[in-house]
Amino acid sequence: MAGHTPGPWDNENKAGDLAEFMYITNMDGRRVCKIAGYGKKPRYRSRQTDDILNEEDEANAQLIAAAPELLEVLQMIKRVTPITHLTGRCYSAMEKAIAKATGESR
């Protein structure tokens, strides 16, 4: 598996009449991810489609944007902290999160 797009990542909001997007971008401005909603005009929305972006969408974008730094911190903690300093449950959760983020948990 190839490595992920290097961080830091940021999120930016692009709003229009037809659609509203939050883009997660890398430090070069390349789009890594898009969270989409529908624009502010009600005629473009229906029961089958998502509404305009909301607070939960914004929180998801912030979490996604922080992912590279979160992974880096977990890997750093794993490298420098003796296993004996972490509870088995905490260490196991950390290893699972790293494996999930790096694609090793498949």
C-alpha cells in the first residue's frame, strides 16, 4: 500500500447556490477529500439528498484534516514509550488505530 498524502492537511469551505463542499487539502493545496452538501436553495434539495453542510460535517472535516498529525503522534508515542508505561488496553488501542490508519489491519 502506498503511503498517505503527507500532512499537514487543512479544511476549506466552498459554498455556492447548487452545492456546498468542504475540501480537505494538503500543504500544496491538493484536494485529499471532499465532504459534500447541497446548496442553500431549497429547490436543489430533496428527501433523498443530504441537506446543506452542518456542524457535524464541519467537525468531520476538522477530524479528517487532523488525521496525519494524529497518526504521527501515535507512532511517536509507540516509538518512545516503553510498553510497561501504558496499560495493555491503551497500548492495544494505539496499535489498532495505527494499523487501521496505515492499512495494516486488513
